[in-house]
Amino acid sequence: MVKGTKVNNELGDLLGQFDKALKNFSHQLIAMAEKKEKEEKMIVQFFHQLLQEEVEEVVL
């Protein structure tokens, strides 16, 4: 029975490590998605500003 308990403890430890790794990975994915979204917004703002300047030049 001691052998079974040791195996259960080792499995529990492995599952705990796996759970921690999955949580870390999901946090990294979320951070990457937020960074990408922020970069996309900056690109859109840049081109919007550029177009606005072009329109102002044409109007003037």
C-alpha cells in the first residue's frame, strides 16, 4: 500500500505542475493577445491620422 500512496503522491505532484504550467501558458497567451490588440489599434490610429492629414491638405 505504501507503493500505491507514493505513486498517488507523485501523480498529484505532476498534475499540480501541469496545472501550473497550463495557467502560466494561458496567462502568456492572454498577454500576447492583448499586446497584439494594442499594436493593431496603434496601426489603425496611425493610418487614420495619416488619412486625416491627407484630407486636410486636399481641402486646403
